[in-house]
Amino acid sequence: MGKVIAIANQKGGVGKTTTAVNLAASMAATKRKVLLIDLDPQGNATMGSGVDKYEVPATAYELLVEEQTVDSVAVKETSGGYHIIAANSDVTAAEIKLMEVFARETRLRKSLETARNQYDFIFIDCPPSLNMLTVNAMAAADSVLVPMQCEYYALEGLTALMDTIQKLASVVNPDLAIEGILRTMYDPRNRLANDVSEQLKSHFGDKVYRTVIPRNVRLAEAPSFGAPAMYYDKSSTGAKAYLALAGEMIRKGEKSDPSKNKQVA
């Protein structure tokens, strides 16, 4: 059964969508079957996957509101080699419609019951806010991956996010766990970044990934070409970092459950 990981941070601009797209592509490159669900109405993960958000026949709206199946909604051809459930402005309407339906917090979890058997990893790119879409992601996920910059305000945001995750776990998903904390846009020459990084490791221990994502021009350029960094410039430090992250996650998964993920990364 595949693992469902929500990629979330209530603070914007931390590399959340960049992580969703590039991690999905990196996992797909290791021959895993991957589904990326774009729950952000901006549709940046959709466009960054080489899919035109204005032309897709169906989005997360159809999945959540009309209860269509994952297989019927997912776009199977992307620039990153994974499947994607797209998002555009229609997903904003989904949030409003969900307020009117029964068991609105668990619509996504119900939709993924069958899909879990079809994919090794399902990544959910959450909006940078706590709304019904984020609640659905948290209710459906096994764990949450938190991308964050190593800066002072990010620490405050992380504290708020951890509190939110704990509250949501108590209400909609008691099994929800922290998958890991990913340091993004990292510049080792910055003293504050190093100080915050050490604080993270001291407080969260092995929940902080050893892999760090550097500030990298290629990572920033890749979305405008509709491709993950590894297909835009596979030699870039950003592309290599996300491949390393995928490998680290796979190894951790094998240690916690040796029966899973036996493909060679």
C-alpha cells in the first residue's frame, strides 16, 4: 500500500511546490509509481509538471466535490514521469462546495482508498493556508513533510504549524505523523541559516533530513519551462539535492518497514 505524504507549510515562499514537483519526479526516476495531487488553486505544481492548468478536463474539484475516481481525473502524461491531479481556480470553488457536504473533512481520504494500492507514493501539495483543502490533505495523509527556510520567522511559523498538525491529528487523523523537516533555499555562508539549522537538529533530531536543498537558479528557472529541475538541468545542484532526498526517504522507509520499497534507488 502506497504512502500518502502532505507537503505543507502555512508560510508561503518556502519551496513547498518546488519540493512537491521535484520530489515526485525524483521518486518516479527511481521506478516508483507516483501520484502528485495539486490542492493549491494557483496550480503552480500543475504548470511545473508540464500540464496546462487552463486546458485540463478535470481537476481536484471533480475528485473532491463530484467524487470522480483518481484514475478518471489524473493526468497520466507529465514532464516528470508521474501522474498528477491538476488544480486551477476551480479548486477554490471546491473549498466552498465542501462546506455544504457530509463528512467534508474526509472526502480526499475516501477518494484515495483504492489509489493507495496503485501508487508507491502519493504527494499532496497543500495551499499555504489552513482551509478545508488543507484539512482534507491532513485527514488523508500518513505524514506531513515540512519544507522551511532557515531564518528567524520560519522558526515561529514552524511552531504554529506543529501546533496545527497536532490539533488536526486529534480531530480528523490520529495517526498523522511528521514525515520530516526539509531545509530549503539553504546558503551555508549565511550565519543565521547555520544557527537555525542547528536549532532544528537540536529540537527535532532525526526528523530533520540530512539532505538540504540549496539556493539554486536552475530550481527557480525550471517551472517556467514546465519541467522538474532534473529534466531541465540534471547536473544542477538543486536536481541532485532532490534525488538525494528521495534516496534518503526510501532508505528511511526500508529501515522502518523492510518489506517495502525494495527497488534500487
